[in-house]
Amino acid sequence: MTSIGNKSVISKNLTYYVERSGKTQKELSEIVGVATSTFNDWMKGKNILESTRLKFLLTTSVFLNLI
């Protein structure tokens, strides 16, 4: 899969789980430790998040309760 394809898949999945979490992007960006604009870029597929941030995000209790 291309980098653009990866961004799209991650963006769609992140958007899905953010919506299900009931948290705002601001709240989640604070949990992950990034600027809200960075988190927004991930959701829009403008940038891809690093694997360490992705792993951290996926293992937070906010998302573990949704899986």
C-alpha cells in the first residue's frame, strides 16, 4: 500500500474511533501529547502519525473500551 493509501486508512480508522470515544480531538490530543492541529492533521489524512504515537493511542483506555 502506498503512503497515501496508508494515510487514508489510518485517517478513516482514527475518525471512526474518535467519534465512538465521545472525546473531542482536543481531549485526545492532550492524552497523546500533541497539538490539537497535529491530531486534526492525522484525522484529515494530511500527516501520518508515527508508530509509537499510534501504539500509545491505541492502548489508551479511551480506545481499549471500544475495541
